[in-house]
Amino acid sequence: MSSLTVRPVSSRRELKRFVKTPFAVHRDHPEWVPPLVLDRMQFLDRSRNPYFDHAEVELFIAERDGEPVGRISVQIDERWDEYRGGNDGQFGFFETIDDPEVANALLDTACEWLADRGRKKVYGPMDFTTNDEVGIQIEGFDIPPVILENCHQPYFQKLVEASGFTKAMDLLMWHLEMGRLKKGLEFHPAIHEAAQKSLDEHGITIRKMRRKDLPSEMAKFHEVYNEAWGDNWGFVPITRDEVEFHAKSLKLVLDEDWGMIAETADGTVAGAALTLPDINQVLTKMNGRVLPAGWLHFLRGRKKIDVVRILALGVKKDFQHTGVAAALYVRHMQTTRPDGVMTGEAGWILETNESMNRALEGMGGVVTKKFRVYEKEL
């Protein structure tokens, strides 16, 4: 009989094996997009990623006869304890072949690791927090993933639930026809009215993020992000160091037209939006490698990207009834290409976030993918 082992990552060589495990798991998955191995190595580098400054993390690889068949992270985040309360842990980076033995071995290892450290409940997957890739995909399997989005086959849900995990929260991805204004298709009139109100009555303007002043611009985004999302389920405020770390990795992807700051006449920040070109359209041709031809694919392909992801759009509490959010929605539509072919995805949106879900519905959005975060008592 073949032998299954689950062991912790203990060297840089094994870390690279951890990073490349999804290449084996998804080798026959047509929609999966290979991540850049270099980027994932940097994200999981304990000396680089500031997440490790406030979290205890272990990474595990599952192997059968020496070949990788799955992986998982397990973590205890001090900031989760501080802001969410409870005595919880999280698992993430979950990948497995379609085999209950492998899935159970990984999930059981994660639960035992947390229980040994006194944790009472586990949530996941979170890679590492709700500010990163999160959830198991449960709908929309025939649609390619966009930037910073997980991609799973239907068996993942079956295996996780068979291992005793239950639903904690569903997250929605909304598909938007970003060129609809240029096609003569309007938003709901209330969105336009609210957007105009923010300009006429409150003197709020929306401008592009300035790439040359990116640290300062990301500080403004950080200010909005933590306040606007503070009450959301599972949210843990992101630190300034973490914002700067993520900004460095996204610098080549960021398009100034799609980074937006809403502010008053005196420069007070009211809201912000960070929308990213879907670089997955390029990554799918690079097979995780920058060399030898990866950069060539990147430079040629990025100009042809016709999909964006609205990663984050938020408004400070003092400005949430001034129409700023509506103005940011309208600006997104005005930023689309002249030919109107641009489409986008907005999310993840909590299923319980009625105001945001109704707004996206009012823009003609359609839910095309769902992701599920699970929980389990230990």
C-alpha cells in the first residue's frame, strides 16, 4: 500500500515544494492559473511578510510515496485575538487531491496543532487573513479566477464538509459589465443622484492614486480600509507594515487610473477604491516562472488585459451618507476603455452585507462565484 505522510516545512527547499504543490494538485484543472512562484516564496518568507510579526504559523505538506498531494497552513494570529475575541485559530493555503485520506490527514493535523496550543475553534481557509485569499470555492467553477482569488474544483467542498467543518460565512463575487455606460446602459438613477450629491453638496472630489507617491497614497488607503471594514465579520485591521508589503508586490500591477482617492476640498480623505487589472490573464501563460520568457509574456500581455477586479471600495464612517460610494461606482464606469469591452469582478462581499450587495445589484451586477469560509469546534 502507498504511504501517506504529513510533515512540517523546515527548509527553504521544502518551502518551494509547498509553494509548488498546487501545480501538482491542479495539473488537470483547466481554469486554474499558476501563481508566480517567486511572489509566493516572498509572501511566505518569515523575514519579509509582516504578518509573521504577530502570528505563529506552521506549514505542512502531504506526500504519498514522496510526491506532493496536498498542503495546509495553520496559524494563531494575535491581532485576531485582539480584535475578534475568542480563542480561535485559522487554517489556509489548503490544497488536496481528490482523496478523503489526504484531506482528513491535513485538516486533522491542523486541528491537532491548534488544540495542542489551547485553541477552541478553527476558521478557514484564510491565506492568512480575510485581507488575503480566503474561502473554498463552491460556485462558478467554469469561470477563470481573477487576481488574488482562490480557485477550487467541486470536490474541495465535499472533502472539507466530510471532515466535520460547517459553514461560517459565504462570500460573493459579482460580475459587472464595466462598459455598460458606454453601451447606453445606465445605473439605477439613485446611484447617479447620490454620486452627484457628493460633488454638489459636500465638495468631494475623486482623483487617481499617484504611483510616484505610492507610500503616501497607500497610507490614505490604509486609513480608509481599516475604518470602513472594521465592523465586517472576520475582519482584522491590517498594519501599516503589511500595507507597504502588499503595495510592493502590487506595484507592477497597479494602474493609476484604477486606484482612487475621494477627498474633501481641504484634503480630508473620505473614501478610497483599489481596483486591479486581472494579471491572471497574463500569468496563465507564464506557468509560475519569470524566466526565461515570463517577463516577455508579462510585458506583451498586460496591455491586452480586459478584466479588472474591484478589490476594495470603502468610505469612512463620517462620509457614508454623502454619496461617496456612489461617486466611486460611477468613476469606475467612466474609467473603462473607449470600446466598452472591459468587464470586472467585485468581491469578496459578505453575504450579510445587504447595502453593498444591493448597490452592486443596482449596477447590473450578477453573482457568478461563491466562496465559503468554514468553522469547526476543537
